[in-house]
Amino acid sequence: MATVLENVSDDTEKARPRHPEKANRPDNPIQRKPKWIRVKAPNSPVYNEVKKLVKDNGLVTVCEEAGCPNIGECWSKKHSTFMVMGDTCTRACAFCNVITGKPLPLDATEPEKVADAVAKMELKHAVITSVDRDDLADGGAKHIADVVRAIRVASPTTTVEVLTPDFLRKDGALEIVVESQPDVFNHNLETVPHLYLSIRPGARYFNSMRLLQRVKELDPNMFTKSGLMVGLGESREDIMQVMDDMRIADIDFITIGQYLQPTSKHARIDRFVTPDEFKAMEKTAYSKGFLMVSSSPLTRSSHHAGDDFERLRAARAKP
């Protein structure tokens, strides 16, 4: 994942706490990862090539900031996700390692910068995500739409997936993004309803579900996608209910992955879900009618996004 930004100096970064809202929380010791989650340190020639390209194009990677376990695999395949509208989020979710604070004004040249990077990297499928921008009247919807349109101009054959904020109390914002015609509209529910207050306090479960349902009402042909983290204290019954809610909203694609605690100040891991349990959830999800399911300990919303999009499109085409 990558954000187009001006580089922040080391002194500035040290002076600015990454998560000031979490500073006074009690520590949650970080648990040792089981063997099925451990990955090798990235160092392939292609990975290093992408790392250099990212640096040369003035990109700051959220892959590195978040310590994503898939960075070696994804970058070695030249798979990239661009995070727009800055590196600072107006929300303070208990699971997230993105900086919280007051964001800078939008960079009006960012859509062209992202589009240029997509073209240079020759991406077949580009994923555009963002921080939450509650400070903006439209939540950043027009900016996201401008990025989609800029990619269409710079790289017409690239398919585009957006992973958007929830646009809570931003009337008309969703319509702006849908009108830009991304190939996939993704918004992650992240967790089950009863954990929202502790894990995703700035969001509302039914608002997020309604957002995804509304996409289908606006454009029935647009693919919709959403993701869950597990290992936060949810039950099997909780997950089954969310799957049912997603199908009622006609969501095409569900991703399910293990929550990994970024720091001792973030939400604690309740448990590590086994690979066999992930396989069982995948089987259940397909039985409920999802066109595409990605369920594994290392599944992330944008992991294998391009390959998954091709499978998603093929699944819809089946008689």
C-alpha cells in the first residue's frame, strides 16, 4: 500500500506522537505469533525494484508503517495499493496503526501522481484506499473519484478497486464515488456489531452495511466487497450473522483474516484462529452465496486483489 505525500523529516516524526489518543491506555502485551502466521523477511530482486520505484516516485508506504505480513509477497509481484488523502486519519480505531490527528489539506495534484505511478508500474489492477477524512464536507469522495478518473486516463486497461471510508453523515458522498465507475467498491465492516464500540468506535455497523447495499441500488453491476478481522473476541455465531447480513446487502466478495496487534496500546488479540477454522469459514461463506471468498490467517483486504478480481468476474460469468 502506498500514499503519495511529501516526506516527513525524522525530527518531525519524532516530535509527533503516532497515536496520542492511545498513549494513556493500559498495555496489552503482544503475543507470540503461531507458526502459520510467520513469514520470511522480504528481499527478492523485484521487491527491491518496487521499493526503489516507490521511493523514486515520492511515495510513502503504509505497507511498511503497518508492518503488513504480505509486503514481501505483494511487492515481489508488483502489487500495490495506494492510500490517498494523506497519512493522518481523523478516526482512532483500536485495531489500526495509521497515524491519528489533524490531517493536512488535500493535495490537488495527487490524482495525477497516483495515476502516473499506476502507469509506470504497469498495474493490471489498482486498489485505492484512504484515511478517514471526517474534516471534509464530502469525506473525500470527490478526491477518490478524481483518482479513479485519472487512472482511467493514464492507464485505460487497468481495473480499479476502491476501499472507501464509511462516509458517515456525508450525504451524497457515496454517489460521487459510484459515479466514477470503479470496477470494485470495497468497504470493510472490520468486526461484528457488538465489538464496534470498543474496536471501531467512530463508525456504525448498520451505516457501513447500508453503504454497501446502497452501492448495488445505484449500480447493480458494480462488484461489492467487504472484510472481517477475526480473533478480537467474536463468536462463530457472530460471524455467521455478519455473513447473512452481507448477503442480504448483496455483497459479492468477503475477505476474512486474522487480526494482528500493531503495538501494546492497540486492542489485544483474543485468540489466533487456526487455518482449519479459516477453511471452514470459507466453505460456509460460499454456501451462503458469495461469488468470491478469501479466508486465511494472512488474508488482507487488498491481498491478491488483482487475481481475485479476475476470479470474481469469472464467477459472475458462470451460467
